[in-house]
Amino acid sequence: MKSFKKCDRVVKGIIVLLFIALFSCGVFTVSAADSSYNYDAWDEEIDAPLGYTVSKTVNGIDLNIGKLNKPSDIYVSDDYDVYISDTENNRIIILNSEFKLKKIVDSIIINGEESELKMPGGLFVDTNNEIYVTQKEMGRVLRMTGEGNVLDVYEKPASNLLDENFEYLPIKVIKSTNNSVYILSENYYYGALTYNHSGEFVGFYGSNKVDVTVDLLIDYAWKKISTKEQKDKMVRYVPIAYVSFDIDKDNFVYTCTQITKDSHDEIRKLNASGKDIINFYTKNTASSIGNFGDIKTLWLMGKSTDTQFVDICADDNGIINCLDYSRGRIFQYDDEGHLLNIFGGIGDSKDSFFGVSAIDNMGEKILVLDKEANSFTVFTPTNYTNTLHKALALYKDGMYAEAKPLWENLILENVNCEIAYTGLGRALYAEGKYKDAMSAFKKGYDRTGYSLAFKAQRKIDIRSSFPIIATTIMILLVLVLTYVLVRRFILKKPFIKREQKLTPVRRIMRAMIHPFDEFYDLKDTKQWCFPAALIILFSWFVVTVADKTLTGFIFNYNKPEDTNILFYFASTCLLYLLFVIINWAITTLIDGKGKMYEIFVSCTYALIPYIISILVNIILSNMFTAEEAAFYTFFQAVGFIWSFMLFLGALRAIHDYTFTKTIFCMVLTVAGIAFVIFLLILFVSLLQQFFLFGTSIFTELLYRG
Amino acid sequence: MKNLFKALTCVFVIFSVLCAPCSSFSAEPSSDPFFDLFSTENKTEDNTASEYCNLEYVKFCENSKGSLFVNEKSGRFYFEDVSGCRWYSNPDMGDIDENAGGAYKMELQSLILFQYYDYEVKQLKKANSEALSVRFEDAEIKKTKNGFKAIYNFDDLGFKIPLEVSLDEYGITAMVNCEDLVEQQEEKRIFNISVLPYFGAGASDEEGYIFIADGCGCVMNFNNGTYTRLGYSSKIYGEDLSKYVITKSGENKAVNFPVFGIKKPLSAVTAIVTEGAAFGTFKCWPNNIVTSYSNVYTEFELRSIDTVVLNEDHNSASSIMLYEDGDINPKKLNISYRFVTGENVGYNEMAATYKEYLIQKYKIKKTAQNFSGISLEFNGAVKSKKSIFGIPMTVDTKLSTVKGIEKFCKKLYKNGIEGMNVTLSSWSQEQLSGKIDNSLNPVSCFGKRKEIKELAKFLKSTDSTLALSLEMQLFHSSGKGYNKWSHSAKAQSNAPIYIYDYYKSIFKKNKDIVRLRLIKPTKLSVISKNVLKSSDDYDDEIIFNLAESSSKLYSDFDSKRTSNIEETRLNIENTFKTLSSRKLSFNFPADYAIKYANNAEDIPLTSSQNRIFDYDVPFVQLVLSGLVEYSSEPINLRSDRRKAVLDSIAYGANLKYSLITENAYSVVGTEKDSLYCAQADNLYDEITDYYDVFSNISSAIKKSIMISHSKEGNISKSLYSDGKIITVNYLTGEVIVSNEDKEIYKTQI
């Protein structure tokens, strides 16, 4: 018998990081993937075909120019020459489109004097094959010919617009077709420094916005009442600086930010005035709109790892490729923020990297530079991606019919591809096949498209069934009229209103319309109906569940398979019970006359309008389009306000309060509920911690024997 | 004090070794500037490389394969094969390697590397035979009948490690008898050992390559300029599943054949791990990363090390290293180095050598190549989440039905497709419910037993086969006689071994998907007997598909009855033996499973694609050709389907599709969403088209065996035993079957 008693606690912290690095980066070398993943409309990870495969990896040895040394940027010119900034070798390497060596620029001529090209960084090559290269360490950007003749030097501008402490550390450069040059300076948050065609500094372009967080709002409030000295000591909230940018043929500038506070808006597409114009499609989970990169964040051993973009490139069709340093991945988006492909990774396989630094596209190919492995990798799109790009281009041009076979093909290739269903839905809608379009839009979770198709189909359905409906109504009217006439004039029986007995149901109905009178009356007569109250409460629970599961697709943002009645039971019945208890407890302290039983029953009566409004909305949601959402909201609001008024009426009558005191009592009740829930959460959390502590001790004892 | 003295001595020795060549060497002319550094004007042609380092090699023995020369002080040796090529146990210029820093300089000259755990200082430490034994003249080299036995004494550490090297009819054999390995000090235990880590290492100026049977097989040219941080490392038969894995970024292609090779200009060596393979890990380094040499070797795990992280999701997380105590697990470690000589010897000859070894060891019968059929895997059902009136439920969702499969197969048959290998996976009720699968009941939504029998009958009539996929190792629910608490194999931490699904995006465990457990290896024989009993109801012709069971190895650390990985392997092999009264098929079988295989599915078309490797080679296919019928991985799930088809043709593999017969959308939102392109009717035309091509190729090569393969640029050529050649042009998609330059069949993919 063996024992495994001896063990060793490894110091936390350093090991944590090492551990993550080792296990996710290659102790277990992992195969180059043959499939990838994407996120569905619910932000769940789903399998997807691989969008790009590695066609070549090029290193310095292959090019017979010695090992590259920390290359920092790669740029593909319009004629598909590849420029690599081999930073620590102090040279720019120029390759042809076949990735064969064309030229090495390792020296420059400024004002007739030749010198070494030191630490080249960000690269841009214009249509005249003039190279723009940043030299961060030297605080300048050079414009030069391929032979190294420097034509212009962009140094730190002398301008009042710049801070006194501004340190000019140019890292990236681009040039627009109207000859404006944009330069990004490291950690500078006012956006890109802009120079006109004459090389004069003209200002800043497209700075990021400050993330509005709770901390910021609190600090803002404090600053309002602080002295100047205090303000100086407080944290300054400044926008987060861009780390890279790219420009397309239409002069749209694409920027990326390494980390944002809420992991949103890392990617922006700026127009001439610096406004972000990415037009996001609607998602099921509103919180993930604008969340680029991996939606899930890795939380491991108390540390989190999120996407950190370091470079961006966009092609002529508006396809955006962003490079994530954290996991060496490339995220590809269209200009509506649809995530099209994810590929690459960290590790030892051919499609992975050790430390990515730059990305650019060469037509459909994508080139990724690895500064740790000192090589670059050429990715070629798979057939799936080619089809997807073609379909998207046609879709953007409104050529839905032409795109239809491509979308169909994509669905055959990848049944999980939601964007393909949307595209197919558009094509089917254009063809007038509204039912099929609705089905496709539903699979693509495109509620706007679904609403359009639904509206068109509803019109057809109403038109086709109108004769039947009209005839039925006519027949019913004739029958009623006949009955009335026969009874009145032939049978001579008058319609006399009889005295009605006040049954519990009638009382409840009366309370709906005359709450103040009726609740007082009920309190006096004590004619509460407990079974009715139970039925109403249960109905609330049932319609809440029905609301989540049966509401029409256009208005329903719930994931049906995740619906859990226990949660809804807690959020209706249990919450109601808590309300009753807290209300009773509070009102006993502030002279309330109501008993718990009375609170329980009377308040359930108040729920009826709200319950009915939910019920009506469930029905209407299956008949309304997105454009008619106002009606849907209206019914909901009416139900809610009506119920609220009834609540006030019921509580006022039961406790014999004034109106103001009733409001005060309700506020206290809500605060009481919040406090109890807070205590419950605290208790559960403590229990969890206690359990965790117990299991840790137990496990450690077990391991250490 | 003694340690300090030793350290100083080491530094002195290293310094003298580094200085020595500069003062006294005369070298052969060399094109390598590295060698030129030490060359003098008085060069003599007779000087051999050994003189650089003042090592004297004495001829110990010889046979028809070559001669063994040994340095009697260190045990370093070289084998001179019949071509005159010398295979050095360690690079002769290793001790003056400028690229090798620190310990690597000593490792370059060592025959044995090992790691031991010092319980006193609680540290895992590296050691090697050169620095801590040879340099202190503690190594004993004894001549034996066919070679020598080196005993490396590590006095300070209290270890004695024996290494026997002997000549045999194939070349040489290196053997460590673990029963003779001595650990004198209680507080020091050896955990892993690497044997001949630099044997045949390729220098920067040498031509040649290293081959490893990773996936289908892959090749790394010497001095290919690639970069790696941690080198290549892959466990033979896959990772030990008992080990704790905190994050996982994907799956490796398995190394299911314990073989690697080294090619030099006139000679090649095939290294086969003949004993202790289940404990072995192949390691490989390209030139100029840790040393100037490309090397490949096997590291054996003598005792297990595991890391467990407590409260991994919380700030209070901490990790604990667990070191196995007790006896050394493997009894013997044996690597057979088999040499072939000739100008163009390479991986083809390595495959032939390995194939001969397999035939001899496992007494496998050679069969004629059957390269004709199409393999179809039908996925039966999946558990999916549903909410019925707000009540969350997990229900069986059918992906295929037996009737649907029969209908599809009939449709194929009507179109002339015969000889199909049909496999039903995720088909049984137990598999779906996470129970040990020993009663062979189909999922009700998938079909009935009767329907399966009818399907089998129909397939038999079309010269096709039906295989039922079995899962006998993984489970998560108690039932069918097995309890998940008492019958689960235990990890080193004493907790049950849990097999998780991992997120592709963040590499973390996906705890929404139920974690699986592994059955105790000792239970496998009972399960197999029960399976056999339950199978009586099914036709004898029905095959059992044992999936990847041959590469699903794990240790069981249950305190009552421990089973190391080799014992588990033996248990699994016994299971195959028990079940072999029926026909069996495997997905990418390990070497020891081939004997029992009627056919092999899912043979990889690629390797793990590690960046240090230059290209993939169909080594596994070359070995399997003529031993067992084999198919590719499902090509409908490959990113480049056309290339996969061309690879299948070039590698002589049947085409495989993984299919469902129900609506394609039924996989969406389920655990089987990886079947995103699997709807049978959608793929019908493609299957029939490719079948035509494959049946034509098959009739052209007429059941012969693939004996060699080569690829230049985009053109691949596969030579068959009857002299026919299949040429595949990956650029144009052209496929030509020819015989002595006469075209027999030509088509375009």
C-alpha cells in the first residue's frame, strides 16, 4: 500500500501567474485547432468552424537575415509589400508579396548625413511608397523613401494645446488620403496628434471618452465641495489612451484600447469628426453590446485575465481584425460588431504565439507579428470565411437575393452561425416568404428583422381571414339583435336589473374600481376572502412564469431553457410574504391598525390589475410588432400604476392612515425588505465562506495526511 | 562544505574542459564557424571528433549491424553502423557548446538526466550523470557480453542508477532496470529519469531531421530556426488522466506509437520504447534554444507528481504539490534503437522498422489493404436543457434515429455505395445518462434493439459493417451495478478523478457541464464480461467500437488498491482480450490495441502542429497499412475539407463522416454543437461523389499496401506494394494513380 503524504505548499502570488502561464501557455502543448468558437446571442460559447488556417510562418533564418529581434510592427502596402519594423536590430525589412526579401533599410539620410536607423517602431506606407516610421526613443516620426532618404521629421509640436508635462513618445502613425498625418503618442489620452499636409500640428483627433463609473461620480461630487489643494490630491479621471489605430480607404479611423474599465468599447470606428460610428446590432444580453474580445473573463485564483488589444487593422470591406495580447487571439468583426471569427492563441502550436505585437491584412490574408518568437505568421481564410465575407459584402450592398445562396451554404457549413440566419431572413423577406423569414430571423435572434416579417405576415393573415372574421361578427350581431328583438317585442319580457348580492368576487371587482370605499368596507365587515387571496397570489406566480416563457419573440429577452420556476416563486410569492411580514412589523411600530391576515388578503386584491396587464401583454406580445411596443409598455404601465394605487388604498384603509403616512409606511416597508434581503445575502455568503473554509481544512488535512 | 568543494570542482572541471580544446585540438576542416574557432593550422585528416574532447572510445563489441565504442570512464559511447555513420550518445563537441548555458552544458555530456525530490528542503531538483557522477569518478563502467553496464553512483544523493547498453540484431538497446536502482537516503526520491537525452543529437551544420509519432507523425529538420519556450513534450498514450488540470486550452493529438526517429545523411535510427512506454514522455528541442543541438529523447516518470489547487475560483486559492511516495512504478525502461542505412532512408524506413517490430511483438497478421469504403459515424442523442412550463429539465434529444440511419444507408446503397463502416455513437441509454455502459440498451428516442438488429442485417447484406460505440471508463451517475463514490478511480489527492469540459475561450473548467469520473481500472474486466453477456442479443457480426479507450490511461491512487498507469494499461488490454471474441474497432488505437482491431477509425491526418516541426508525415498510416483497415478523422468537421480528402487519398485512409439524421438545428444549444456541419442529407451528394473517387482509386491499387510516401512542394506521392503510385497535387486537386508512368486513373477533387 502506498501513501502520498508529503506535500509542499507553494507560495501564492508568483505561482498563481506562473501557473496560469504554464497551464494555458504550453506545459501541455496543444494542437493547432481545427475548429474555433464564437459567442451566441446569449453570450454562451459555441463551437464554430475555423476561419483562418496558417499558411506560412516566416522568421529571420528563413529570410537569411539572421534572427529578428523584438519586431514591433508590420505593415502591408497597397502593392502587397510587407514592411517589418525589426526594432532591436535597428532596421526595417521589406519583403515582397511572396515573403521574399526585397530590401533592408538600416540607415537613414537626414540633411545629407547618413546615420543608423535606430529603434524603428510603428510603420505606415503611403501610396507613393513613402515610409512613415515612429522612433519612440528619439521622440520623432520620420517620413522617408524606401532608400532611407528622410523627407520630413515630425517632432514634438510646439503648441499651447499640449500639456506642459507632455512627453512625446510616438508609437503609431497613419496617413489619410487627404494627407493628414495622425500620430499616437504612448499613454497620451487626448487622442491622435494631427498634422496637416504641410506637416503643421493642427490639434487632436478622436480622444476616448471617460468611463462613467460610480467611483467617478462620487469623486465628481466630492470635487464640487473640495478646495483647490484637495482637488489636486484627488485622482484625475482621464480617458484611456489608444494603443493602436488603422485607417481605411474611406479615411475611417479604427482605434483600439488595451483595457477599459468595464471591458467595453475597446474598438472604435471614427469618422472625420472623431465620432464612433460602429452601429451595433441588438443582442439578447444588452450588457455585452460593445464588449469586444472574449466576453467571459477568466477568474482564477483571485486574478482575472481579460482581452487586451494591442493592434487593429481593417480591410476595404470594413472587416475589423483586432489582436489580443492576453491570449494571442485575433477577433474579427464586421462594422455592426458581429463577431465573425476567432483564431490564434498562446502556445507552442503553429497557429499560436508567444507575444503578439502587430497585425495587418494582405487582401484576405492576415499577417500577425510575434515579437517573442521573432517571426510572423500568415493566416489564410478558409472557404467558410471566404463565403462569409462575400455574403456580408453583398448584404451590406443590399443585394439580399444574391447573398441568399451564400447564407444557405454558410448554414450548411455551420448550423450555429446566427448572422447567416439573419442574412437568410433578409433574403427570404425580400422574396416575400415571410413565414420562412420569421423562422430564420428567430434562429438568428434578429428581433428587428422578425418584427418586419411578422408585420408583413400579419397583414397577409388578416387580409386572408378578414371575410371569415367579418362574417362571424356579422352573424353574432344579427343573433344578438334577433334575441333582443324577440325578447322585447315578441315575448314582451323586459330587461330588469336585479339586486345583486355582494359575493367575495363582486367585492373584489368593486375594490378595483372603488378601492378606498371598498377596502374600508371590507375592513369594517371583515369579509376578506382568504382562498381568493391565495388564488390571486398563485396566479401572479403563474403569469410571471408565463410571461417569461410565452411572451412573443419580439418582446421576450429571456432564455426559455434557463427559466427556473423556483426563482420566480421566490420573486413573487416569497417576496410578497416578506412584504406582508415587514409591513406588518413596521406598521405595528407606527400605529397601524391592520392585522397580518388583513394585509395579506387586501394586498393580493391590489395585485389583480398588474396580473391582468401581464396576461394581456402576453397575448398582445404575440400580435404586436416592435413598432407597436408603445402599446405593450402602456398596458404594462397601466397595470402597474393601477395596482400601486390599489396598494395605497388597501394599506391606508387597513392601517387607518393618512395618505402621507401610507406613503411613508410603504417607503419603510421597501427599505425593510431591502435590509432583510441584504441580511439574507450576507448570511448565505457567510455560510458559503464557512463551508469553503471547512472544505479547505478538510481537503488539506486529507492531502497532507 | 563538501557541497561547496564539489561546486568549485565542477566549475574548475568545466573551465578546464572549455579551455582544453583551444590549446590542444586539431580539427577536421569544417564549414561551421563554430568548429573553425578551435581549428589550428596543423590539421590532420585522421583526427576524429572524439579527440576534441580527449575522450577515448574503446571498441566493446560488434555484430552485423555495427560496432559499439565506449568511453570507459563516462559510459559515453558511439555506435558505428555499417554505413560508417557514427551515432554518438552525446555530441562530441557538446562540452564546448557556447549556446548551452548552466546545467545544459553538463546535460549535453550525460547519458542520464533525472529529477529528484528532496523532502528536507522540499524542492524538486535536477541532476545528471556527468556533473554528479562521472566528474567525481563515481561511474562504474563494466563490459558485458553484448555491450556494457554503467552504474552511476551519486554518493551525495545516495542514488545508484544502472544503465545497460547492448548490441542486438537491430542495433542497440538502452535499458534501465528500475529494480536495481538504489535510493539510499530516505529523504530523497527520484521522480523522473531521461535516458540517452542527446543520442544522435543533430548539430547546427548537420543535415537530417527528427521524427516523432505525434498524431499522424511529424518531422523537425535540424537547424530550422524555430523558437520554442518549453520545447516539445508529449506523453505517450496521452496525459495521465488522474492529474489535476486547472486550465486547458485544447486537446493534443495523441502519441499512440511509442517511437521516434532521427535521420542523418546516410543512416537513420528508429527508437522504440519497448518497455515502460506508458510512463514515457517524448521531449524534443530544436537547435539553438537551450543548446546548439536538436535532440529527442524519452523521459520516464518513476513516481507521480501532481498539483492540486484549493479554492481555485477564490482569492484564497493555494496550490499544493503532491509527491508520490513508495516504490518506483516501472520495473524496467527499455529503448531499442534500430538502425537502417542508405542514402534515402527516412521516415518510410522508420515506419517499416516499427511495423516489423509490431508484427513480431504482438503477432499481428498482415492483411491486404482494404482502401475502399466510407466510414459513417452517426450520433444518436444528446442531453439538452428544456424548460417545460418553467420547470427546468434535462431531456434526451435525438440527433439521429435508427430508422433514419437505415433510410440514409439504403439511399447510399441504391447509389452504389457498398462496404460502409457504420458506427453508432451516443446511442445507448447508459452512455447518455452517464452510467457505465454494460447493458447495451438504445436510447428510446434513438430507436429500439430490434431496429438496430434490422439495420445490422441490412448493412451485412451490403457488405458493410455496423459498430456500436461503447464507453466503459467514463461515468457520472451511479447505476447498473456501479457506484460513483465507491467505484471511481482516485487521483493522487485522494479525491475522485474528475474529467471536466473546458471553455475554449478562457481555458477554465466549464462547471455547467456535468463532470465525469473514471471507473477503477480493476473493474474493467467485470464490465467487459457484462458487456459481452449483454451483447448476446445482438448479431455476432456487430462490431464494438471502443473509441479512444486505448489512449485513455490513468493511475488510480485508491489507498486500498493502487494501480499505476502501466497496470491500468494492462487492465485495458485485458478488456480488449475479453471482448475480442467479437470484432472490435478503435478510434486511433495505440500500438497495443492494433492486435485486437478489426478496423481503426479517426486516424489523424495531422500532428499536433507544434511550431518546431516542419511538416507532417503519414507515419501511422504507413504502419497501419496492411495491418488493419483505417479511416481519417471526420472530414465534414475539418476546416479545409478539400485538403482533408486529398490527405485521405494520399495516406490511403477511408473517408469518414460524423453525421446526424435529424434536423441540423437540433445540435444548437446542446453539448454536441461541435457537429455544426453534420446533417446527413446535406452531405449526401458530397459523400457519393467522394465515394466514386475512392472506389476508383481502390480498384486501381487492388488491395496492396502503402509502403512509402513523399511530398515535395504541393505534390505528394504514395508508393504501394504492387508498384503503383498515387500522386496528389494539393494545388490543383489532381489525383493520379499510375503504374510505371502509365496513368491508370485520374480525377480532380
